[in-house]
Amino acid sequence: MKQKKLKSTISYVFKSKMLTLVMLLVVVVAVFTIISKGQFVDPKNLRNILQSITLVSLLTIGAGMLMIGGYVDLSLGGTGTMCGLIAAYALRAGAPWYLALIIGLVTGALAGTFNAVLINELKFQPFIATLSTASITQGLGYIVNNGQQIDIDNSVFNFIGTQRIADFVPYSIIISLVLLLIYGVMLKNTKFGRSMYLVGGNPQASLLSGLHPKRVSYILFINAGSLSALAGILLAARLKTANTTGIVNQQFSGMTAAVLGGISFGGGAGGMGGALIGILILNCFNNGMLIVRVTSYWQTVASGALLLIALAIDFLRVSRTKKAS
């Protein structure tokens, strides 16, 4: 009897998605630590990893929530960059920091609303709608200041963007961790969170169950737009300048981390706990590539390969689930 319990426990452990993710994280850290001869785990480098987590985590939450609900948004990079520029422009025009922040976040929410209207009212495919929005927001970002960067000289923005607790943990990461906790609890313990899984897994069944998939999609797109705006603003605060590049290069980071963390691209599965591990895996991987001095061209190739691997794993996971059912 004890042997059967032991075998079942071992089987459960090895089939556990979370344990698999943790083991993968350990492997990534170990490999880059060995290759870099310990430089990867140097305190200064660990501080850099923590700093980079903030942006990716905000994008991961937004993209991950959409993916759980069965949607995808390719405009988050452009939206966040544009909102960072708009907030910086408002600061330069004399607006107080809180008003500039609100203006940036509202702009992101409007971009998300625009996506939801295209998809729900005009019946565009999410891929096409959000790709179009990405182009529009990037263009508007250039228009804000004629393609020039906007310097930020505001004590509150600079504090949030650059200051660290005990000169190690960035204050901005607290925002990310608190949001991951809030969204994780919301997904698992609220009616709206549970409805997202049903809408993402089976939209028709959710409609017959009395849910409102259209309303859910509006909330998710507005949420993703707002979080991407916050990411763009925090990056501008950290750099003390907003530019037209912004978080555009982070466009697929949120999706990659979400899929790595077990959020299904097909909708209806995943959570913020796994997403956090996915964020750590992605950031450790990208940082490790820099530490071992892989050229930027090959870094781009490696990042694309990592996304492809994550999608392949998700496809196999979904296929296995369908066969089991």
C-alpha cells in the first residue's frame, strides 16, 4: 500500500506542470552560470534580471489574461510605447505626475477598446485587428514628438523608475508582483475569473450558460491596453526618457512568457503562478544570452526559437488533453 502511494506521489510530481517549469528554470540558471563562470549569478547581474522582470510581467499579465479568454493581442508593444511618449509629453507640458500617468493609462485603455470594437462589432479576426492597431499606435507614437525622444525630469517618475530597496530590489518590481498576486487571486477565486476559463475554453457553451463573451473580451482588451501603457510609462521613467522604440522590441515577450508558464494559446487554461515562472525563465534566458556575449542577431534568432518551442509545447499539451478527454 505504501509503495503504491509512493509511486502515485512520484508520478504526480513528474506530471506536475509547476514542477516541470521550476526544473526548467533551474536548468537555465545552471547552464548559464557554468558557461559564464559564475558571472550570471553575480549580485549586479541578478539586480539587472530583477529590473527587467517589471516590463515583461506587465505584458505577460495582459497577454496571458487575453490568451486564457481565447484572444490574442499583437499591439501591446506599440500601445505601450505610444502611451509612454504621451505621458512624457504631458509631463513636459506641465501636467502633474498623477495626471500624466492617468492620461497614459487612459490612452492604453482606449487602444484596447478600439481592438475590442474591431473584433466584436466589425467581426475582425483578433490577429488582423490587433496587427492593424499595432501599426496605428506605432505611427501615432512617432507623431507625438516628430519621432524625437522626450526627456523626463519628474521626481516621482524618476523615483519609481530608478530607485531600489537596499540598493538591490527595484521599487517598480513591487508593482509587478502585487499585480501578479491580485490577478492570480482574481482568476482562481472570483466569478469573473472562472468565467474567463469557460469563455476561452468554449465560447458557445459559455454563451449558453448565461455568460457574456463579448463583455469579457472588452474587459480583457482594455485591461491589456492599460497594462501595456503602464509598462511603457515605467520604462520611460527608468530611462528618464521616452522614445519611439520603447517596448516595441518586447512585443512577443509577454506571449512567450505566458506560454512558457503554461497558459494555453488556445484558451481556457493557465494561471499567474505558472506565468511568474515563465517570466523568470524568459528573463534568465535573455540575460544569459547577453552575459555569454551572444551577438544581438543570434539573440533575436534564439528568442524566436524559444517562442516556437513554447508554442510547440503548448500544442502538444493541448493535443494530449484532447486525447485524454
